Amino acid sequence: MKKPLKSFILVAKLSAFLIMFLFSNMYAQKQTLCKVVNPWKDDYTTLSDITKYRSWGTYNVHDPSCRKFGDYYYMYSTDAIWGDPHMLKLCAPIGNIQIRKSKDLVHWTFVGWAFSKIPNEAVKWVRDNANGEGATNVWAPFIMKVGTKYRLYYCVSAFGLNDSYIGLAESDSPEGPWIQKGGVVKTNQQSVMNAIDPTVIEDHENGKLWMIYGSYFGGIYCVQLDKSTGFTSVPNDKGHLVARRANYKMENMEAPEVIYQPELKKYFLFVSYGPLVTTYNIRVGKADHAEGPYTDFFGKSLTDTVNAYPILTAPYRFNHHKGWAGVAHCSVFTDENGNYYMAHQGRLSPQNMLMDLHVRRLFFTTQGWPSVSPERYAGEKLSNSIHREMLFGEWEIIRIHDSGARANLQAGQVSDSELLSSEVNHSFHINLTPSGNISLSMKGKWSYDNEQLTLELENEKISHLVVFNGHDWENETRTLLFTGIDENGCSVWGKRIK
């Protein structure tokens, strides 16, 4: 009688364990796949009219700069607007920096324009050097706070020329009014560099300020600023080279952004490659000092590289969406808890003309490199713990590769005839089984240890993948996401869909 009783108890225990396992798996799926409507639509053609600017929110955002001041995140951006240019000129102070604010990085209020007009000194410098051309917009602002003053750096230029001007305005409030202080760096066609796209970083050890700026005209330069004034420490100094592509006269590099990561004790310099409406993509290098030298994923100097790695973003398309191009020119910032975010423009495919704000979570992998979320941030809270069983199921994966496209660039950008030629990174599907196998479109093994996901796909091993919860914009659900860098220095993105 004892043996049957023991067998019955063993079977009961096994059944209970199986039921608990299935329940926990179902619960994990329910927790990670939850229907949530997107905060906004990506196509804003019905709101593009200038009279509806108060409803723009995340729309018409180009070259953003974002920081948190008080209770709000403030976003400043180039005044690029989709729509009829003749109607725009009649209805608004076009060209004078857009300002937005948000408490949650999801819902944005359009505050207005920073300046009532393009500063006279900037207009005069550009047009005197460019035969009366240019100075019709204010580009690529950068915001920071020094003491009690808010400093807004900006640039005015002539398209396709390095007749350019980086100016400085100050205010007691992030919403203005702004007082023009004058030119910080000025360049013309006799200059090697180009005075556009400013970003400023403070040295964590000695408090020195460094401005990093530039474009494919000579590369990216770094110059020291006087902390008390915001101008260059040495008058008319234009600094030294910190990043340039080997074929810099043909292949674009621009839009620097630099941050300091205190845990890694490294400075990270983000730059953008390629034409802004199509294959625009983000690369990054790191250094021990704010002023450089910066090296890439393979230890190559950023002052002389054909292609620096890692590549963090590039045109992509998940299923159930038209896809995105122009996903570059970024701002990187933190919240009050030290979480990192990246903001950049995204151009809605296939026309690539609508400009939506993308805000993504940014993580630092155990390799010591930044990697960004495959999906835009939608206000989701990070889970305290992601358990292995929560990863079981079907995943949609994107490998972010360099397109390899070498467009016939005009002034470092793309000609009108090439607007629709963007190369997009497409997705594929894999299934992560409870046994640790990978099935569907690829075969292999997977493991999850110390909150790090490792994929062994055929002849390749991808490790150090960061797993976190997020929002699936294409399917309008909360789900699990992962991001990381493969051995070739390319981003690997994934989201669980079933």
C-alpha cells in the first residue's frame, strides 16, 4: 500500500509543479504582452498646417536638444516644418527655434519660438560671406544651464557652404525671453571647419567647458569655452579635430553630442552619418577626456575612419508599419533617477518628409558601450526583475547594419532625386523555447543569466543583450524588448510579439 501512495504523491507533486509552471508562464505572457494604445499617430498630415502648431507635440521635430529643468523636460529644435512653405512664411516666425516641454517625455506641449527674428549679427556674417545667400533658418540648438543662467547655443548658415555662425543667447528661464550675447565660433569658405551643430560638455574633474561642433566640412572640432562667459577661452580660437571620416569630402559626418558616463568614467561622442532624409544613422566613440582622443568599438581613432562603430540607429522597419528613415542627429540626457534617454528625429517612410520625435531608452551594456531601445519610449516603468520564463515565445529581431549606400551627395546631404532611395533594415522572427533552443527562421541556442541574454544563432554568438520592458508601437502592446551590440559593432534589436 505504501508504494502506490508514494507514487500517487509523486504524481500529484509533478502535476502541481506542471500547473504552477504553466500558470507562471501564462502569467508572464500576460504581464509582458498587454494591449496599450499608442500615445499618438505617426502620420500628422492633418495637423501640419501652421495654424495647428499648438497640437504639434511630437511633430515637426528636427535636430532636438533636451534637458530637464525643474519639473519639465525642455526640447529645443531646428525650425523645420512639413507643409506649404509659402503658407508657413505668412503665418509664423519661421526659422527661430521651436521649444516644447513635457513632464513625462511622452506628451509634449508646444511652447513657441525662442527668437522673434534671426539675430542680425548672424545674418550679416553669413550673407556677407555667402554672396547674400543663406541665413533663413536657425539650426541645431543646444541647451544647458550654468549657475542661474540658461544658455542656448544655435547656428545660422548657408546650405551647402561653411559660411556659418554659432551664436549664444541667455535667459533666466528655459522659456525665455532670450538675450543675444553674440557669436562664439564663426567660419567661412577659407576655414577648414564648419561652425554648426554645437554641443557642450563639462569636464567632471576640473570643471572646464568644451564645445564640440562641426560637419563634413573638415570634421568635428573641439574648443575650450570660458565658463563665466560661454565664449571661447581664447578669442577666435576654433579648436582641434576630434572626429572625421577618411573620405570626409564625400561622406557626411555631423551632429555631435557628448556626455560623461560616471560609472564607466568615460566620455561618449555621438555623431551622425549620411544624408538626413534617408540613410541617416548614429555612431559613437569614447574617450578618457572630454577633449579626446576618441576611439571606436575596434579601437580606431575617430579622426581618420571610413566607418566608426558601433552603429546605434539606422533606417528600419518592423512588421505592421511603414518604417523609419533619417533616424539620427541625437540628444542624450538623463532623468532624475539617472536613467539615460536618446532623442532624435524620425522620418516616416516611404516619403521620408514627416519629422516625428523619437525618444528611446539608452542603456550601457557590460561591454561598456551605449545601446538604444528598438522602440520609442511611451512612459512604461522598468520592471524590477525580468525572469527567464518571461522570455519564452516568438520574437521579432532587427540587425542594424550599415547600408553600404554611397549616394551622390550634395553639400553632405541628398539630392531631391534620391529622396526615396533609403535602404531599410528589415526584421525576422525567432522563437525562444523553454528548453533553451531557438527555432523558426533561425536555429540555435539561447541563455539568460545575470539579466543578460545570449543568442547563439547558427555560427554567431551575440551576448551582453539588455532585456527590459517597453512599448511595441507597431502592435500597440506592452512587451519585452532587448538591445545590444554584436561582435561587428552593429546594434541588435528584439521585441517579443507572442
